Amino acid sequence: MRIIVVTQQVDPEHPALAATIAKLRALAARVDELDVMALGGSASALPQNCRLELFGGRAKLLRGLRFWRVLRGELRREPRCDLVLAHMCPIYAILAAPFTRRREVPLALWYTHWKRTPTLRLAGRLVDHIVSVDERSVPLRSPKVRAIGHGIDPSEFPCHEPPSREARVLRVLVLGRYSRAKGIETILRATQIALSSDLDLVVDIHGPALTRAEIEHKEYLNVLREELGLGDRVLIGEALSRTQVPALLADHDLLVNNMEAGALDKVVFEAAASCTPVIASNPGFDALLPAELRFRRSQADELAERLIAFSRLDLDRRRALGRLLRERVCESHSVDSWAEGIIGLTQ
């Protein structure tokens, strides 16, 4: 079996896209040959039965022309390709569709995001399959949609014991890009409410700011932190490499996620895999998180209540919650179950 995957980067140090590599490795273990097309990256990050072809360039037109040249060459190669998978970027599926249709090769789009763009709608019409974490994690209603879980590598996120400290300061972690869609403002307001209720609490926020809008939003959050009087109770930090995340999770009591409904943030599953309890607002996490770990988005008072309630749990209960979450990730959201879902598209 031979599959072509088109993705953005194959870079184990990329702050937002490094997780793709674990998926590629799991998929490579199930095929004879995996051909990866990317804007940039290194083949050294991939198994021996993978080939990496780059099509990056400064201008969109140049990238598009290179994309077509590389894909056309890959589709002409033997053995015949069984599937082309566009990973997260609908434009890749649109560009690939004329070539895959001519060669009668199935075309699939992996997508998990809340935004329903014209590009996504067009891609949805052109592809044969749309795969996502959950039917609710792609903003299209189509019989083409298939839920296959999130591809998390549990070996990268070993289960850890809950932090045990004599002074019970609740250490909360927030990870993700500084996008308004992440709802970090609500988390800051909930922190203020919880502190006013005498909860001893610190919040560490880390993530990249990759666009002008994200840079501006990060600046706004710094101003809001001072306006709310949070001072050194909240750290608005920089992006971290993927290798730093497991230790950071182990050093915190829980992760909080307030992503806009639709997308199911990968970091929630990564934290769950490490046995770190998660409090999240997205209703798409209802199968992963017990009711006591969920709140309604933008409800700062409700999030504060959840934080206070969690702070009162003993270590045995926190341990039990963490292990329950890891079991659910390993069962339904591992890289192995994800790769099996992709292979199922060829049958």
C-alpha cells in the first residue's frame, strides 16, 4: 500500500505542527511506502519507508506550481497510490483534486477547526472523504465526514503522579496560540474571581503568537492582566518546544482550555494522555471529560467554581481522574487508532 500525505511542516521542533510527525510515523508503520509533501522539513524525522518532497516558496503562485509538479510526479510513480491525504489545509485538497480525479485516486481531507471558510466548503465538495476527531470538530455537515479520533502518541506523554506540595497552591496551565478563539480572556477573569474567593492559585500561559492578530491579542492579555490586578499570579509566557511540554504538564495540577466550539484542541488530549486533569468548555469533549471537568464557554464565574471545586479534591481523586482520561485517550485518540482510521479509507 502507498499513501501520499500533504502537510505544512515536518519539523520536530515546530511549536504548533510538530505533533504531525507522530501521525506520519504511525501511518508509515501500516503501509509499504508513505510519500510526504510539505512546505518544509527534514526527512530525518521520518521512518525509512517515507519519502519527503518539499514544495515551499516565498510566493503563493510559486508554491502552487511546485505543488502541482511534485504531486503529478508522485501520482505517476509506481506502485500506484492508494490515497492522497491533505492534512489540515483545505487548499491542498483543492489543488490536488484535478490530478487525483484524473488518476482515480481517492482524496481525503483531515480537518479539525471551528471556522467554516469558503475554501473548506469547496474542498468538502471535491474530496471523497473528510476525516476529523469528531463529527462536531469539522464545520461541515456531509455524509463524507468520518470521526476517527485525535492522533496522540501516548508514549510522548507518560502518565505522572499528581504534584504533591505542602503548600497547596493550585498550579494551572494554559497552552495554545494567542488567538481570541482560545478564550484566554475568560480564564483571566475566572482567575480573578477564584483569587477573590481565597483560592491560592497561579496560572501559567504558554504559546506562540504567529500572526499580527495573535501578537496584538497577546499584548491585550498583558494589559488585561494588570487591569485585573493579577500581577505575578499569571504568567503570559512564550512558546515552548514540544519536548518541554510533558515536564510542564507534570509540574501543574491541571490544564484549562476554553477553545471556541468546533475545534477540539490537541493539547487537551495530550494533557489527558499524561494523566493531567483538564477543565474545558468545548462540548465536543463530553465523551472525554466528566461533567465536573466541564464548563460553559465565556462563563468566568462557572470556570472559577470548577477551579475551586478541583482545589478541594484529594490526591487520590485527582489521580483517578487523570488515569481515567489517559484510558480514554489510549482507547479512542491514539496515533494508532488514527492511522487505522486513515487506512480504513482505502478499503
